Amino acid sequence: MDECEKAKYIDNLWDSSDDNMLRLFFGRKLYFLKQFDIEMMKIAHPDVYEIETVEYGKKYLESLPLHEIGKIRPDLEKMLRDSTFEKYTDSEGNYHCACCGFTDKTRAPFHVDHIIAMNNGGKSVLENLQILCHRCNGEKGDK
Ligand SMILES: [Zn+2]
């Protein structure tokens, strides 16, 4: 396939995928295109695919805010949120704010927060996530 044929093929594939699995799964054309390049590379260089693209995909996701991860990998967003809440659960099943220690039985009063803000290079990884009550989260946002 030359570049022109490839572009046509991609557009057709995208346009014909109104609400089928492709669009549901990829959501955004940019991600779809990246994924398509990966597929092409897999065919051309099967040996380097495993190590390099798995790493790349992981790094790409880690650099996104949680709600963006959720658009691409809802399962991963859920896992990160669940695991973060788990880190701040005591033996009685109560959640507590990482900042002031406010405790509640439900998740509703808490936000999942990046310890190092994404603006400062923080990543969406479990080690960099904590839960804050709405008040602490608001105060952090004001700084
Ligand atoms: Zn708090």
C-alpha cells in the first residue's frame, strides 16, 4: 500500500464505522490513527512490536487524565479509581481523605486526585493517585 492508498483506506474504514466496534472502542480518530500505524508496524516488524508498542501504549495512557483514559480504556480507568480508593480504606471499610483524614463509608464525598499534578509532570499511575474530600480538593485547586 502506498501513502495515498493508505490514507483512503483509513478514511473509508473510519467513515464506515459509524457506531460499530471500531468507533466504540477507539472513540477518537487520532487514537484510531495511532492504533492503525501500530497495526501496520506489527505487520512490517513483528519482532520489535511487542516491547516497543506495549511500552508506548502504556506511556501514552499514563500521560492522560483519568476521564480521558476512560474514553479509551474504561476498564483501566475503573481499575485505577478502585485501586486508589482501596489504598485509603481502613479495616472497617471506611474511606479516608489523604489530607485531613475525613472519613466516610461511601465514595461520594471523595475525589481521586493526582499527588503530583499533571501540569507538573505527574502521571495517572496508582502511586501518584490519592483520594481527597471535596474540601481539601477545593483548597488544593485554589493554590
Ligand atoms: Zn480532606
